[in-house]
Amino acid sequence: AVVSTQSTGTLNRKGIPVALKTGGEPFSSEIFYEASGLLTLTKYCPMTKSSGKKVVLVMTTREPLEAVTSDDAKKPMIIKYYDFTKIGTDRMDSRFARGTFCTKPKSKRWTIFLFSYIIDTTRVNMQTISALLAGKDPKSPTTIKSFEFGIKLAMELVKPHLMSRDVTALTRTALLKMYLATNEPVFLTTATGISTAVIPHLPHRGKSSEGLQRCTECASGVKNTKELMGLCKFKTVCEKCGLVKCSKKHLVRVCPHCLSNMAGGG
């Protein structure tokens, strides 16, 4: 039996003539036909907010689709057809893009590139399986965020190794980093000497303000706007209430022993 197959894809390789790579009017399109009639090449010039004017080239072996969409984008129908039918490699590449927890290195060594590709492929496959087990559509980019899934996957892989390590000879800085990564009180207890019973009394421990803010104590005693604008801004917060406090007057250092006594007394 004779099977008729068609091929449609984008062009983004070296050797493309300059005339094709040069953009035209925004949202304009052109179709180029091969003399034998086997191939058609569509050039589309969209306008994006991030990178401005672009040039999209799509080549296909199917019959020409000369229509465009009725909206302002005027996207050629062959590109709509390509967006609708693309699967596999194209979806995989889209999840390898920047901003999706991609591990693509700067090194030019082929072994590093191969290792990075294996890691990214494994992450995408696990993300797809996770979506299927949850009864969600794995094709939708909003089903499971690639970056959030990547962070969660990395932490699930790292946490067992951190928990199995002998923390006896580790430095205080390393222990605090391990606590920030795992949120396990055992690392904080070992690093600071503060018992885990004290930690619930300090819900804002290890946190800082998202941006520079004025000390709430200093600002409460200001009488006019001019004096308020003259106050310095800080990122330090009280570990008990979470409010921004200046480190000069209204933030008091307490040793672990005294802090334990304070917590034990209520």
C-alpha cells in the first residue's frame, strides 16, 4: 500500500538567504513556490513585545494554504496548521527553553552537552508522567509549571543525601545553607545550638524584608513627611513579629542560651 506523508517545519539554520531573513511590514506574509510544485515556503513577520519584529519561515510539502487569520496578527494558515500538529520534538524543545529550569551549560564540551540533554529529557519525561498520573493534560504548559516542577524535583533528589550526611564536622555556614534548602530544624539546631522548641517562637527566623523599608519603631515617632523621608531603610526584620527594625536602635542581639530561657518562660 502506498502511504502519502507530508512534512511541515520551521527553518532556523545557516545558509538562508538574507532576503528571507530580512523582515518586512509587521504581520505581513509571503508564499514562495518551488518550480516543481513539491515545496512551498511561507515567510511571516510577526511583531512581539519582547524581541520586536521577527521572521518566521515555514516549509511544507502539503498543498499550499494561502489564507490568513482574520485577527490583527494575520497569521498564515500553514503556521496555524504547524502549531496545531506539532508534537514530540517541538514540545520537548519548548520545555528546554530558558526560564523553564533548563540545565544547558555554557561549556562547549560535547560530553557536558550530552549530560545536560539527558537531565533535561528525564525532567520533561517525569513531568509528563506526573501530569498523566494526576489526570491532567501533559501538553498544556500551564498544567505543571516546568520551573516549579524542576525545583521540586531537584529538592526531592537532594534532600535524602543531605539528611544522610554526618553533620559533626560541617561548618556553621554549611549547616545554615542545608537548613535553608531543606527547612529541616535539625540543621538549624546543630548550627546555632538553639533547641527545636524555640524555633516555633521565631516564625520569621532567617528571613529578611523583600525590599528596603523604614524601621517601624523610628517611623512611629516621626511628626511630618520630611522627617519620614529622611529615615534610612533596612531589610532586617524581627524574627518574632516579622516587622522591619533598624539594626542601630531597635534590634537587639540575643545569645542562644538567653533565647532558650526566654522561650521556656513563654
